[in-house]
Amino acid sequence: METLTQYFLSVSIWFQQFPTWLNPIMKGITFLGNVEFYLLIMPLLYWCIDLSLGIRMGILLLVSGVINALLKLGFQAPRPFWVSDLVVGYSEGTSFGFPSGHSQNAASIWGLLMVSVQKRWVKILALLGIILIGISRLVLGVHFLHDVLAGWLIGAGLVYAFIHLEPAVSSWYSRNTTAKRLLMMGFVTAIFILLPILISPPFDFPVLPENWIKNAGTEINPYSYDDILTSTGSFLGLGLGIIMLGRKGTFVVEGKIWQLFLRYLIGVAGVLLFWAGLKSLFPDDISPVSYILRFIRYGLVGLWISFGAPVLFSSIKLSEIKKA
């Protein structure tokens, strides 16, 4: 990894030669791969456009997030602006750099969209988004070229695996009881939490190289479990909500324009309440209490999106849940 870092450092320096007026544009593009963006766009798909596609894309996004966080802890590779003062980090980058999470998640989510929606303009826009998000990470100095390339490759691999495993998983889900579904959700979540502990035990991590800290110019916490807990908490909440909603019936996405509009406004208000509201109350440091509360916060966000909001929409006549 050190060899790749040195080899591609010159590429990172070259990308920093772009005019600085492009930086705000690149920050806007990179936002399309941020957690905040997914919190806004994924519920829209789930509540108002296509329930099935929303579930599939949500699950893939969270699994991709877990895998990316595990790989980062495993490789423990730096970001360009950590290793050279010739590269400026124009975007936040406190975790390890390899592989690029933005690039991987974009390739996963928009790649699945390209496979699922048979409209040429959707495929073109999705592909363009994947490419531009990766390029934005290079221009902003927060990833090496090999970080982005690996992210794209892993994301594409996840889409391939998802498409081929989905029939078997769906078959298992449909023929098993609620109790077994809940047990499986708990088991998978436990595995997601156990793996990073085996890779990099919490609260006992090595000292970072001094030049990384100096060049970064800001506090970096690459051994933090925040990304793992964000994805696993959301995964558990989303999964539990899907199971609970399934017991009530089928959530009807179709509706009048004003119903869809109100659904989204009310639903996103709930997302912000759990995500931003609890964030302002909970501690944000590297400690057991902070980690537990972060897991709970994102679990509530996932549960609200998949269960709480649809039930509320049904109760106030913005949608309906047809009995199974």
C-alpha cells in the first residue's frame, strides 16, 4: 500500500492544479455521496416512488457502508493531504482513505439503479454520477486514484453479488417466520459489529504517524467506529422496520401529488428529528457511551424510515397499508 501511495501521490498533486473556482462545484458533487444526501433521497424513493427498489437500494447502501469501513480499518491507508503538504484537503477526511467510500457507495447504489431501471436517461445520469463523485474526491484532495478505482471496482462487485444472491435471500425471507427473520437480522448485525473488533480492537489503537497529523492540519480519528455503527445501526433499524411493516400489510406508494409532497415533508422532518436532534444531545467522541448512543440514533432513523413514517402516513390518510 505504501508503494501505491507514493506512486499515485503525483496524480493527486496534478488534480490539485485545477482552478480553485471548481472546488465549490466539486463539493456539491461530493455531497451526492454524503450520508446527508442519502438520508434525503433514499426515503423519497421508499415512500413516494418505488417501495421495492427503495428497500433494495437501502440494504445495499448499508452493506456497502459496512464493508467499506471494514476495509478501511483493515488497510489503514492514509489520505493524500495526510502524507504531503502539497495536497490540500478541501473536504472532510478523518477516516482512513482506502478504498473511497463515496466512490464505492456511488457505484453500488447507482449501479443497482442502472441495472433495475430500464430507461436510458436514468442509466446515463447514474453512470455520470458515479464518475463525477469519484473525480470530485480526487480534486478535493481526500483520496488517491487507487482509492477511487478500488471503490468503483468493489461497488460494481457488490452490485453483481447482490443481483445473484437476491433470489435466494428473498426465497428464504418469504418462507420463514417473523421470529426467524428477526433472529437473522440480529445475527447479521452482530457479525457486522464483531468483525471490526477482530480487525482493530476499539480504544487501544496505535499512535498515528506525526507527519499525518501535521499535514492534515485538523483532528483525524481514523480508528473511530463511527462509520461502522452508522451503517449497522441503520441496517438493524431498517430491517426491523421492514419486518414489522410486512406484518401489517403492503405499504401503498401510489398517491396524489399533494399526498406524496406531504409524505416527504413530514417524513424528512422525522428523519431530521432523530438524526440532527439526537446528534445535538448525544456525545460525539470515542467512548463506549458515544458508540452505543450513535448506534441507537441511526437505528431509530432506519426504523422511522421503514416503519414509523409509513404507519404515520397511513393513519393520517396520506397513504394506506393494504392488509396481507
